[in-house]
Amino acid sequence: MDVFLTDALPGLTRSAAQKLIEDHRVTFCGMPVRKNFITSPGDAFTVMREEPQEAKVAAQDIPLEIVYEDVDIIVVNKPRGMVVHPGPGHPDGTLVNALLGHCGDSLSGIGGIKRPGIVHRIDKLTSGLVAAAKNDRAHLALAAQLSARTLTREYRAIVRGILKNDFGTVDAPIGRHPTDRKRQAVTEKNSRPAITHYEVSARYDGYTNVICRLETGRTHQIRVHMAHIGHPVAGDFVYGRKKTELGLVGQCLHAQKIKFIHPSTSESLELFAGLPDYFTGVLEKLCN
């Protein structure tokens, strides 16, 4: 049932669909349905979704590097070290706090919370482009493109070891690590399909500069996939070596390009973010 709902309601995540079912907000013939309900052609369901509520997250005046902005969307170049969403240990100073301060009342209410509609995320120590919707219509449109894999993202990474092939694809499902809930892993159990395409940009002594293109968007996908094939991202303490390398304090991973169809104009937008100083500093070390 949760799979059916995510297909029928663009922008609804599977976890949100599961919560609607658990809260008895999805009914069939007046009766709540279970998650394992099997749908049939002609079935009609009622879905009761909550009205967006005011966010409890504080708006903060935090500088943003805005790559693109209009009445529908905003795309920013997130610096490494900034968390996207508030959470345990990071109650403020996040990208959401900054977007609330910048966007004011022009916010998406998807998910039952009035907040900037973050459509996709990147890790705290990953730098680069993040897109957010400024209204529900734009959020649904971008989420639908993400689901249909027509919203594309490209990353630049430095990985350990020398990749032999100039091009390659990692097609391996990703799910929660069986013993460490803070990590993801390539696994067949409770996982989702994950596909990463990579292209070698340059080879150095013990490292490779690669361009990674996401076909899917799973948590830590590039980091997990590159480690899975024996080439973890340099500086990644979670999936790579546990000691400092190349002076890095986190993974050398940058979201450099995003491409999507504008929800209002239907024009194709392709946006870029140049390599940050920490990344170019690593390249200088490798080239010397």
C-alpha cells in the first residue's frame, strides 16, 4: 500500500506514506487499510493529510551562496561543515535555518511542516549544490522529477587507489548497515536499488579524480558505492581509512552540477558550483 501511495501522490516519500497508514489516515470503504493491503484496479482510497504547520525551527541570518533563485525555487552552494536539517547536536546554524531567514514566508509546506522544501540532501562534510522549493507546487514537481530520475546530479570526488577503467557503473542496493545504524551498506536485506555512474577525470599517485553521476539518490550513496568497489572517497572516516589523509577533515566530495526542468517555465536548468578551496588544495598536493 505504501508503494502504491508514493506512486499515486507525487512528492510523498515512502516513510511519509507508511506514517499515514500507521495513523489510520488512509481508508478503503471507510475502513483503515494496512501496509500489506493489495490494491486492485478500480479501488478508491481516501487519504487524509494534515495541513502544514508553522516550523519550530528558528529563522537565522546566515550568509548563503545563492546560485539561482526565483519565486519557485532556490539553489545554493552549501559549504562543507554545514548541516542541512536541524537535529540532535545541530539545533541551529543549518541550511534550513538559513533558508528560513532568507525566504521568509515564501516556503513549501510539503510534509506537514511549513519550511523550505528541501528536495534532496547532501552530507554535512559534503559541499555543493542543494535545491529547495519555495512553494508546494514547485516542491511536488521537483520531487516527481527526482522520483522519475529526470532531476540529475553530478559530483566530483577524489577516491583512494587507481581506477583501471575510464568509465563504470556501480549497481548495488543500499540499506541500513546490519550492526551500525549510523552507516549504510550494500545489502539485499531491507534495501533499495542504487545506481552510480562514474568517469575518471585524472589519475595520481595512489588516488583517482572521478566524476560521479547519480541515477538514484540513497543516503551516502557515492561513499558507500565507491567503498564497495574498493575505492573509498579520500578523507571518509566512516567508509574509508580511519586516519587523516591529504590534510582532509572529511570526505573529498563536491556536488558540482544539478539539472532539472523548471516547474513553471518547463525550461531545462543546468547549474554549476565550482570546486571549493579544500578540494583544489587537495588537487594541488596530488599534482606536486
